[in-house]
Amino acid sequence: MDSVRREVEGLIDKQTFVITDLPKGARSIPTRIVFKLKVDGEGNVIKYKSRVVVKGYYQRIGVDFDDSFAPVAHATAIRAALAIATAKNWDITQIDVTQAFLNSEMDKDVYVDPPDGLPEEWAPKGKVWKLL
């Protein structure tokens, strides 16, 4: 599927992981692909979207992670920014971000199992992805 290819190639291009063996004593987190249809106002499909996501429910707090953080703009912050831009007569431009990644230093090695159904070149048997 084209959307899966775009997603995985984007992860590779952004160097988000390397394919490696799982070290002895390490655990890997399973992943899966989530599919979404983008439709117009009349319900016609405009785009097929895919995302590789970890199955977070396999993780245990204090063992696999200590805390989590997901930067999300609140609607009030967006409305405030739009109000300021309008008051100052600034131009407003919309962009569609196809892939966004939070770059941060990780204090632990994180290994994930590639999603099922990927070609051998992206998911060799017995290998995992080490997140960078």
C-alpha cells in the first residue's frame, strides 16, 4: 500500500531507527500500522494515511518508562495566536505536516518490533528496530 510505503520511507529518511538484533535481556515493544481515510465534506476519499505506532499497552510504568510527554497545542492557544495575528493584520498560512518527530535525547535504548506485513528489507526476520 502506497501510504505504508510513504510512512516507512519517511521514518527511514529521518533516521528514526536502525535495524538490529535484540540484545540479550532487552525487551522490544510491538508495533502496528494504523490506517485512516482523509475525506472531503461530501465523504469522498481524498487520501489514505498510515502511521506506525507502538502498542503502548504492553509497557509498564517504572519498568519500560518513567514518564511520557506529547506536545499538543490546546485549542485556546491556537485561538489566541489567531486573534493576535488578526489584530496585527498578519498573514496566516496553513501547512499540512506529513510527518513530525520529536527529537530528544533518550536515556535508555528502545527497541520495537517492526509491524507485521512489511517487506523483508524493512523488517528482516528476527530483527528489531532500535529507535535513535
